[in-house]
Amino acid sequence: MEGPRCLEQGELGSLETLVDTVFMPGKTGVMRHAFPALFNEDNRANLLVYSEEGRIVSHVGRTERWASLGGCTVRVGCVGAVATYEEYRGSSLASRLLERTCRDADASGVDFLMISGDRGLYRRAGAVSVGLDYRLVLNRSEAERLRSADYQVQPYEAADLPVWMEAYERKCAHFIRPLEDWNWALETRLCQLVASEFLSVTLKGAVCGYTVSHVSNRDGACVVAEYAGDDAAIVSVLGLLMERHNTQTVRMHVQGTQTALIGMLAKAGVLMEPVHANGTLLVLDFPRFGDRLRPWIASQVGMASAAALSVREEEDRIYFEMGHERMDFASRADATEFVFGNHQRGRGHGVFARAFPAPSLWYGLNYV
Ligand SMILES: CC(C)(COP(=O)(O)OP(=O)(O)OC[C@H]1O[C@@H](n2cnc3c(N)ncnc32)[C@H](O)[C@@H]1OP(=O)(O)O)[C@@H](O)C(=O)NCCC(=O)NCCS
């Protein structure tokens, strides 16, 4: 067995066979088509594998992207397509690839990993569910109540891209997408492995936002996997989306930082279910990440407190200090839940309760 190591030139085909066999049995080329950001020659250094006699048998892959959390630029590793052939499972191959992923990503300055799954493999490494987010579910009559005739939808056209980009970048927590990410999504018209409808939202004919939606083959609901634009515009077109997709329900993830949208829905009497962002998250270097978040912390508790923030990691314990206030955590997992928020955990105390949680990301088109 050879590994853990990076994928070498000429091995992409063998890796594709592994991930297609595991995730799309009987089909070929599907995973590479669905995840071009992950499976391309330029990303080989981020595709970690084990091989036996030249055949790739286990894989943990990632993309690395910048993101903005409340204006702070952070480096994110999105981990996905984690797979081991059945006959090689249970020998800790994936666990060792994940360990190496953490080391490599840390060395290249990644602040945290977003992992598109939740299982022992990831939890043992310290990954947890985070994000004080919500799930909006509406039926047709509820969506009808929120509808305004001023807003319409129309198929995406190339000239709309600058508005899509600008609308997406207005989110408090968003990926800083290279143009390639937009182009790949717009070429494949896939989001989270599913064929999706890419629609521009218009206000009196002018593009002001967008939705990317599909019909869930699990429960037949219309799922809005990504959206951006004025809150009123998005809420107004949910009924139109249901009509287009001929569904009775629409479902949409609302990031906890979308306070105006949450307020608007609450005012309209719409109840939302508290949920976490999907997958799990693993912070790699707490002191470095604390430093990156300093501008956000200053925006929440003022410059003096933010300047006083010190984050230390000693023998697996994590200590946060701001002035004379202090919080400590028994594990990285506990500290991560605190930093990004978890519906089942407390909010901390004093200045920490005001400084955190930090904004958390939603994958949308960046899902791997
Ligand atoms: C998930 C998958 C990649 C694991 O590959 P693997 O090489 O067998 O992984 P490992 O041997 O490192 O770990 C497998 C299991 O062994 C056990 N294990 C391994 N090392 C362990 C350890 N040190 N302590 C305790 N349990 C351990 C765990 O039960 C683990 O499964 P879990 O994640 O359900 O807890 C493989 O089962 C697979 O390809 N599944 C189908 C695709 C899939 O579901 N991918 C993940 C998407 S989220």
C-alpha cells in the first residue's frame, strides 16, 4: 500500500473510477463532471490518496478557497468525495488521509475545514456541527401571502453575472469565489450534485438577485440551494419557484447572520426550524483563526476588547481571554462549537457572548 500521498499526474482516471464506483455505482464520469473544482489537474496537491499496485483505493479531497466572515478574510478547506473501496474499508485509510489533510491544510494556512458529512471519521478528528441557522419551509398559501407582483424570475443570461456576484458578495458570510467557480456552476448547471434551475430575480424587469433550485427526489419539495439579493425579492419569488417546479412545498436554508430576512419572516408570522449549516467543521489553528477574526470581534465588542483577545492552545485545551474575562474548552470540538455557535450549546458569558458566534458559511455552489 502506498500513501498517504498527493495524487500524481496521470492518476485522475483511477481516482474517478474510485469515486464513481462508491458514489455513483454503474455510472462513469459523473463525479468529475459534478465537482470540477475538486477533480482537476491543478488541484492534485489537495487530493490525498492511498494506492495499491497503481490503483487508487482510498481518497480524501479538498478545495481551498478564501471566504469572508463578517469582513474577515479566512482560508477554508472544503473536504468531500471521501471514499474507500469496500474491500479496503475499516483499516483506517480514510482516517489517516484525513489526518494528513489536516496537516497539509494547516501548513498552507487554511483556518478550518468544512466537511460535507457527519460521521465518526470526522468527529474523531474534532469536527462538529455549527451555525445558528434556520430552515424555512413554506407551503403554497404561505408563499402566496409573501408574494409581490413586482418581482419575477427569468432564466439566467450571461449579462446577469455581475449582479449575481455582487448580490452573493453582500452576504455577511460568503466564499470569495474565483471566476472559475461561477463558470463551472453555470456550465454544468449542477448544485450539490443535482441538476438545478438557475434563475435571475427581477424587480420591474431589472435583475436584482437570483435563486438556484431543484426538486428533491426524496420528498418532492422545491429546494433553494443558493440564493442572493434583496430579502424582499427572494421571499417574494418562492411561490413562483413552486409554480415552476410544480411542487407544494419550498425549502430554503437561512444563515443566522441574515438578520433582516429572519426579522421579515418573523414579522410575517413564519416559523423557522433552528438547524446547523450542513456537514461538520474543524478548526485547524485556533490562535491564527482568532487573529483572523479580530476585525469582526471589534465590530461586535469594540476595538479595545478585540485588541485584547488572546487565544492559546495548550495540550488540547483551548483558552480564550479578553481583558480579565476568560473561557476555556476541553477540546477543539467544544471550542469550535462555541466560536461558530451550536443550537444545543450555551452562548458563553460576558464579552464572549457578545463577540461570538462568528458568522458561518453555507456551501451553496461551493459544495464538494
Ligand atoms: C466512509 C469511508 C470513506 C471510510 O473509509 P475507511 O477507509 O474504511 O475509513 P476508516 O477505516 O478510517 O474508518 C472506518 C470506520 O472504522 C472505524 N474506525 C477507524 N479508525 C478508528 C479509530 N481510531 N477509533 C475508532 N473507530 C475507528 C470507525 O467506525 C469508522 O467509521 P465511522 O466513520 O462510521 O465512525 C468508507 O466507508 C466509504 O467509502 N463509504 C462510502 C462513501 C461515504 O459514505 N463517504 C463519506 C461521505 S460523508
